[in-house]
Amino acid sequence: MLNVALELLAEIGYDKLTIDAVAERAHASKATIYRRWSNKAELVVEALGTQQPNFEVLDTGSLEGDLDFGLTQLFNQEARMSAHVMLGLITALSRDAELRVVFRERFLEREDTALKVVFDRAVARGEIAPERDLELLMKVLPAFMMDHLLTHGEMPDQDFARRVIHEVVVPLALSDNHAPRRIK
């Protein structure tokens, strides 16, 4: 069922995907699907979850090392999410509140939790100033990855992600300039 949902998501996008279509392609009844998932959003998000790694949050002793380790885990997964699947989902996230809630709760929060552990450890080690906005820093890499997907129509590779970490995230996190700047 989950693979069928991913196939349809990649082919026709979230908006056109229906439980009926999943049931038909999976040779199952709608009742079978609804016994496990209460709606399309839950089915799709669980299907997406099969494409994402369960991160081990290893303490390498440095922010840069921890981020590199996490990146290696992300790109060593056999079942990486395809660009077609992500593109099929992106537009729906902006319009479908139910999907946004389920996606955040079941998909993004575990990644945010793992990343927060990495940044909190860097604060505890004294690498990052305690007043640094960790929530904002945690959004930098995903924002660059999403920009790459939207502008190139393909998922970024490990080299791109590594450059963002080493040239943007780590320098921002470790910068000595802690004074907030006002944008005029």
C-alpha cells in the first residue's frame, strides 16, 4: 500500500491522489486502507516515512563532525525520496492544512529533534553561543535543499549538502558576531 501511494504521488501528485486510486492499484479495498489510515494525509506521510532514515545522533565531539555524520546517514539510505515524490507533495503542503499537520507531526519533528540534539550539544561544548537562534540555524540546510529541488527539479546530492554545511551552516553557527542585526 505504501509503495503504491508513493508511486501515485510521484506520478500524479498529492492533489489528484485518492484512496480509491491507491486501493485499485494495490488490489485492495478502501475499507482495508481506512482500517489502517484515517485519511489520505496519514497514508502519504507514513509512505514518505519509509523513505526517510532513522537518524542515529552520534556525538563526534564537534558540530561539524556531528553534521557530517548525519549527512552520511542521510545519503547512505537505499530508499532516498525521489524528486518526483517531493515535487508531488510540495504544492499540496501549501494548500492542505490536514496534510501540513500530519507531515509536521510524523515526518519533520523527528528530523528536527535529531538536529536539535546536535546543536544543543554544540552549545553545551561551547562551540555555539547560547544566545544563538538554533531554530533558525536548523532551517538553513533544509531551505537550501528545497531551493535546489525547486530550481533544478532534482534532489540535491551529498556534495551540495556538504558544501552548505561547511560553507554556510557551520560558519554561521560558530561566528563570533552574536549581536542581532536589524533589517531595515
